[in-house]
Amino acid sequence: MPDANAIPVIDLGPYLAGEPGALDRAAAELRHALIEIGFYTIVNHGVPSPLVHEVYRQVARFHARPLDEKLRIKLDQHNVGYLPMMGDTLRTSVVANVTKPNVSEAFFMARDLARDHPHVVSGRRFRSTNQWPEGLPGFREPLVVYCDALERLVQRLVRVYARALDLPATYFDGPFTDFQYKLRATHYPSQPKASDDEFGIAPHTDTSCCCAGPTTVSSQRRTARSIAPAASATRWRFSATPRSIGRLPPYRPASASAARLDTRRPITPTT
């Protein structure tokens, strides 16, 4: 009998490996998680941990830059670029009366479209090129690779959602062929004396299909300081809770076998 107070952990390994019946087993677990709990964690997801670590490292490099340099790519009408500290106030919560801006700063990126992409040329909202910082070599590439890896994972994950709804596994494949997403790489500064009505990110309602946040052993133990992308490959919980990171090793591309070992560590999605 599943623990009613525990966030479920869904092992995607058998499904991703193509084991017979694994898709429907994962779908049954997902259905229980979203009906009874509202959150879940995924493990054996296939996103290499060294890549996740490198994204953390690059995000820390960006947020360590002087404010005037970050403001050169201030958040634009497409919601990509830099959001300054206390630059937004979320008022969509039904559980808190939010009156103060978020005590955090963030770098936003979306699908990395080329300048000659039809949507970019036509000026379609939220389908623009990204704003990348100048003078920060090595920043862009791992973030794009990371998002590509997450996109491939999502395209497999939506089949679990389809089966959880008793739909054909491929039901959502079309809408998720060239879908739009956002990576929010957020810095939550230390707040040792924060007031009750002050948040890194206030309680809010997300409007996307799903929102994922990283959890690790270190992040579960330390929450005062955090630099966290919106999605990670170590352990994923589908929630908007700020997560901490410690000092991370430099990225060294792993072999295929090493990458498979890395992915045994958990991810947690949130809806």
C-alpha cells in the first residue's frame, strides 16, 4: 500500500529500455501520483548528471557577473533574458496573500531558434531568439544541450501521461514535436531573517503543461542559498520549490556507459 504522505518515485528505466508492459506500469504509478498526491519524482531518466552539474556551474558564473552586465540582456517581451532581483511579484496564489516581489534573480531561455526561423522573422510572441550574455564563453552550449536532453525526455514522458489517461500512447506526440518551453535558471540569495510574507519565489499557479524542479541530497539539506535551473537530471520533483546546490565539479563529457550510470540518480517532476 503506497504511503499517502510520501512523494512517489517513478522509475522510468524499464520503460525507456523498452521492457514489455513497463509503459503501462509507469502510467499507473503516474495516475496515482497525480490524483492522490499532486507531485512525483522520476529516476533512471537518461539525462547525464555531469551535464546537469555543468549547467549549474555555468548558471553560477552568470549570476556572479556585475549587475550592469546582466542588465544588458534584461527580460524582453518574449520572456527571455535576465530578470533582476526583486523584479517580479506573483499574485496567483490561493494559499498566500503575496504583496512583496520575489527575492531572487533569474536567467530565462527558450527553445534556441535561429534568426531565420519563420516565427522569429514574423515576430511571433514567445518564439524569438534567446538573449545570450557577451563575454561568457562556454555558457550557451551546455544549456542548449541540456534543454535538448530534457526535450527528448519530455517526448517520452508524455506517452506515460497519455496511457495514464487511457489514451493511445502517441496521443500527445504531435503537440510535443516542436513545443515551446522555458528554462528558468534562478539564484536565491541567503535570507537568514526573511519575514513570513517574503519569498524566493512566492506560492503561485503555473500555467504550463508541467513544471520540473531539481532535487539532490545537498539540495534537500540546504535551502538558504540556491542557484537552480528549473529542471535538473539528478532528482526531479515536479514543483516550483527552490533547491540548493553545493560546489559542483567541472563538466567532463562522460562515456555512454558512464552516462547511463549517472542517470540512475533521481529526477522529480511537478505539475
